[in-house]
Amino acid sequence: MECMNVFVTCNAMTFDVLLPSRCKYADLVEIISAEMKVDKRTSRLKIDYDVGDNVAPMNMTNDNSLMFYMELEKNDLCITTYALRVEVVKMSIQNLDEVEQE
């Protein structure tokens, strides 16, 4: 199975993960959450990356945005150019209630 090496930053922490070539967004969230020991019952991840040249950071929110990122990353020789930036967002009580009802 082919994998892609991706760098992830969150606050002062930087680490790398190996993403399978057919990785889905939910898999990415699972991999990063496990590495950072994030409790997905009370928190969610906000993932983005910088493409430079006066362009706003690109948010990663679904399989399509992950596929776009993986193509961009695959075609760049410097593996640290598009490091993922992760923010752990604590869910409010209202959001927790909505998750429990699903």
C-alpha cells in the first residue's frame, strides 16, 4: 500500500503521519486524533494548510478537500511545504447534545 508522509502542527507540537493513498477524511481525523490523544466525544479538529502567495488558508473538511490536498502534496518536492495545521476545538454543551442525539 502506498503512503504519503504528511507533517502536522498544533500549537508547539509538530509530528508526521503516514496517510494511505486512498485515505478518507474520517480516517485522517482518526489518525490525527489518535496521535494527539484527542477525545472526539468532547472535541473536534479544525484542519487547514497554507498555500502562500496571498491566498487564505485552505480548510480541509471532507474527502474532496483531502484528495485535493494529497494531489498538491504529492506534486511538491518539499514535503514540509503544505504542513497541516490542526486546532483542537472543544465542543459546547449544545454541540455535545446534538452529537448524542445522532
